[in-house]
Amino acid sequence: MQVSLALPSHLPALRDRLRALLGPQVAPVRLDPVSQLIHAVLSARTYEEVSWAAFMRLRAAMEDWTRLAEADVGELEQIIDPVTFADRKARQLPVLVRVLLLKRGGLDLDVLAQEPVSVAMAWLMSLPGVGAKAAAATLNFSTLDRPVLVVDTHVARVARRLGLVGRGDAQEAHLRLMSQVPATWTAGDLRELHCLMKTHGQSICDHFDPACHLCALRRDCPRTGVGAAGQVLAFRDLRAT
Ligand code: SF4
């Protein structure tokens, strides 16, 4: 039975249908909040395997994260290369750690477990170079375990094509999706939705060539059979499945 994504409960319906299609998802490794924040910075516009490898090299090179505050930018760039924008991230990380030390007197973000999610998000996004995705990842993926959805490029693309959000930026997509989250959903529910939408975006709802003929959402999707540039995917037989 098809469950309409147009119903008010469309996020639970979306989760159920993607779960039926993709099966259980393995959530990212749970790190302490500061480690998760540093990984989130490294992972911007970078493949996961590349960012995790860079994170492990960086963690091995620093005895603790406070050493990042005085680290040599050139050495940092060598350690984290080939993440995207390695030079910029190598400059950003020491500044970020210095600001954290200044604001908190140490590298401990556990206080964010007590704050309302919106306050914790705003505080993290006030840090240099930290956007909505990195802030949400710090709160949801880490041991803080806060109920906030991480909206990366894949999640935003799938949501946009399904008409769940408009064509605004990642911050707007984050706010629009969060406004649709059922009040009863836990941090784990939101991690699962993130993993399902991301996997769907990577495997089926590709940026350039969405495989709509394989998609469990195609009957409710206003972009069924339309490519990234608005072209009709004529080579697909959408009635075939
Ligand atoms: S029908 Fe096509 S565009 Fe819509 S969600 Fe599925 S793969 Fe993406």
C-alpha cells in the first residue's frame, strides 16, 4: 500500500518506506561532542572515507584537542590532506579550538545536553566556520544524543525533490524539515531518517541521474523522471516496476 507523502505525517511515512526499501541503517560512530565537531568540519564537501581517515590521522597527531589551538597550519594541512579545502580547514581548526577555549574555559561541550536544541544549535553556529550541518551533527551524532536532523546535500536534495522543502539553502531546508518532525521522535529516530535519506540520495536519487524507475517514492514525487537540469529522463520506463 502506498502511503501518501502529502499527509501531515509525511516524515514517518517517508521513513517507513525508505526503511522497507533500504533496510536497517548503521548510524555513524558516536564520538564525544568536540571530536564530532572537528570531524564535522573535516567532512564538509568531502567523501566520508576521506574525512574519517583524515580525522584518525589528526587525532593520532594531537595528544589532545587543545594542542590544535597552537598547531602549525602547514603541518595541519599536510595531515588532513586530501580533504576538500584542506588549506582553509587547516586555518579554521586552530581558530575554532581557540574560540572554544575562550568561551568555555576548556574543551567540554556537555553543557549543550541541557540546553534547548534551538539554543544549542545557535551557540554552535556562532562558532567560526560552523554551519547548520556541522552544528546538527555535533548535537545528534555525538554522545550528546540530541533530537535534531542532520541535513547534508543528499538529504536536502531528496527533500527538495519530494517537495518537503523549498529551493532555499541548507539552513532553510534544516528549519523546514525540523518543523515537520513529530514531537515524539527521539534523537535515534532522526539519526535513522538522516541515514535513510542520505543512502537513498547516494544510491537512487542521484544528483545527475536519479533512478526514478527503481524508487519506492516515485508515485508521490513531483520530480519523478526529471533530471538535475530539468530534463526528462526519456530512457527510463517509469511504468516498468
Ligand atoms: S522519484 Fe526520482 S526524483 Fe523522486 S525521490 Fe525518487 S529518485 Fe528522487
